[in-house]
Amino acid sequence: MVSGALVVATGATWVVMDLNTAAQAASVIACVTGIAVMLFTLLHTPDASPEATRRAVRTGEATVTGDGRANTGVASTTAGHAEDTGDAKGFGGKANTGVTDGL
């Protein structure tokens, strides 16, 4: 919303003032906007836990034959959460329906 207001303010500056003054105002507005976005991103980014980003819920079916791998859960070297996963069938390969340390 603030960025939109700054764009409108830049356009109004071009209409009211000469182009040289408008160009100077636009560079100041762009600088302020860039700093504001950077600060917002640094201060308001939530910490995503590995468990929150590695989640499998209500997955489908996977079948593997030979030396292959099937995964309907979470295969990760960090924590994860698997809930109501589908069937992983392995006929000679590796199958996972929950959480495993890589598959």
C-alpha cells in the first residue's frame, strides 16, 4: 500500500513540477522505498523451523521396483512431519511413508 502511494506521489510530482525536479524527487523516493522494504524484510521475516517447511499431509501412492526409491512422506536430513500419508510400495527398492533421514 505504501509503495502504491509512493508511485502516485512520483506521478504527481512529474505533473506539478518540472522533469528535473521530478527526477530528483523520484530518486529520493526510490531510495526511501528500498530502505523501507529492506528493513521490513529483515525485521518481519518469521523464523521457519525445518519441521514447518518439511511437511507431508494426505499424499498419494508411490510404487518402486528394482533398486528405485518411493516416497510419500518426508525424506530429509532435518526434522519433518508426515500425517495421513499414502502407500509407498517397494519391490526390491526403498519405500517411505513417514519421516526418514533421506531416502
